Amino acid sequence: MISEIATRLAENDVPESTMLALMGHMSRAMLERYSIAVKREAVAGIRLHESAARQNKIRK
């Protein structure tokens, strides 16, 4: 549950200082893990979108 909350906060661009205040016991290192996970998901989404766009060009 805590990890889901931290991930949602990171996805919504909540400042790190606010996230640390809200999460209380979380260290900056742990916060970085969630930020990195969100960035990885964003990159994966971009790649998926680009792949779909390439497939659409091939079909046309």
C-alpha cells in the first residue's frame, strides 16, 4: 500500500520534499526507487506508442 501511494505521488509530479513529508519514514534512497520506476514506466509507454505508430505506417 505504501509503495502504491509513493508511486502515485511520483506519477503526479508531487515534489520530493512533499512526498518525504507525507510518507514520514521513507528515506531519500527509497524515494529515488519510486521515481526511477515511474520513469521506466513512462519510457515503456513511449516505446509502445512508437511501435504502434510504426505498425500503422506499415499497414498504410
